[in-house]
Amino acid sequence: MEEPAVNNQIQQSNIPTSPESKHSSLLTSKLFLITLTIAVLFTIVYAGIYLYLGSQLDKISKSNQTAITTQPSPSPIDATANWKKYTNKKYKFSLLYPQDWELRYCSLNIECQVSDDEVYIDPKEWIGEGPEPLSYYIYFSYLANLRKQKFNELIKVGYKENVKDTISVSNELIGNTYVYKVYGLPGLDPSEGVYFQDKDEGYVGLFLQPYSKLDPYPQQERYHNIFDQILSTFKFTN
């Protein structure tokens, strides 16, 4: 009784595939291959464009950076470029001072003998009105050091103990040179003094007068800035 079923299965397995079914399967394979090829080509083209644009942007960025870094920086303005020069032959130093300031060799506006021992730099300007208008000036002084003493001791020689306590000394840097700044010197107070040490261990002192740290005078800051510029031009000539 089971034999017809076997025959039926054999018959079904021997049924040939229709031409339409083969054609459909082949068409599907071709479409898949075409789609895959297009996708691969698109990926390659996209990657190429991406790499090309990236390289171009990188070149532009580098060229911009080069242009920025190669631009010349503006030269700083030298406020002392047109200043006059003073040279002290005896104590062997030079400095610059403003064109409209005056060099004189006396503390008063009288005729006196030219000397390297007493020199004033005068802005020729009076500040304020009344019987005693204010006038700034810069004064030069030399401090010999025959006994080779330390500056803090040398600057106080000859003064009483109560006077020594009023003299203030600090060590500061102007450019590449260490200097001593002095306040409260009798006879030169109120003033700011700056001493440069020479090769003989003596000291060239320049003073701005008047000057007060605690109770500034009118326009003191302006003249103090000019004083600092003058100090920056100081040089020993030997």
C-alpha cells in the first residue's frame, strides 16, 4: 500500500524548473552585483573627495599660519631716540636727556664755571603759581669709596645714628645693571637717588628732586617716568 507514495515523491523530484524561475534568479543576482559595484565605486569616490578636500584645507591652514607668523612685528617706539647726550669725562659716564631740557652746572640760574662735579638737568618748567612754584630737576653726585666699604655703610658715613635710621636703601635692577635706590638723604631730601657702581667701586648717583613716595608732588609721576627713561640710557664710558 505504501508504494504509490514513494512513486509520487520520485515524480515530484523529477519535475523540471521552469525557465521563468531561472531567469528571475539570474536577474536578482545581476542586480545585486550592480548595486554592490555602485556602492563600492561610490565609497571609493567619496573617500577620494574627502581625502582631497582634507589635504587642500590642511594646505590652506598651514599657509595662513605661515602668513600670520611671518608678518613683521611692529618695532617698539624708542622715546629716547632724539634725546641729547651728556658725557661726563671725569667720572666716565654718559646718559641721554630730553631735547627741550637744559644742562647746567649751577643750582641757580647764574653764570658759573663748567665742572663735571656739579651738573643739573633742568626741564625749564614751573608748576603752579604763587611765590614758590614747583620745579623738578635731576642732579648728579659722585660717592667715592676709598675704604672699599659696603654701600649701605658708605652712604651713611658722617651722619648721627638718629639720622642714619631715616636713610632708606634698596637694591634694584635697571636693565641688566643692579643699582642702589636711596631715600631720605639729608640735604637732598625729598628726593629719589639712584647709584651706579663704577669699576673703582665708587658710585655715580643721579637724583630726582623733589620726590616723595608717601606724599607725591604735582605731576610727580610724569617726571618720575622721564627720570626712569634717563636712567635706562646710563652707561659707563671706560
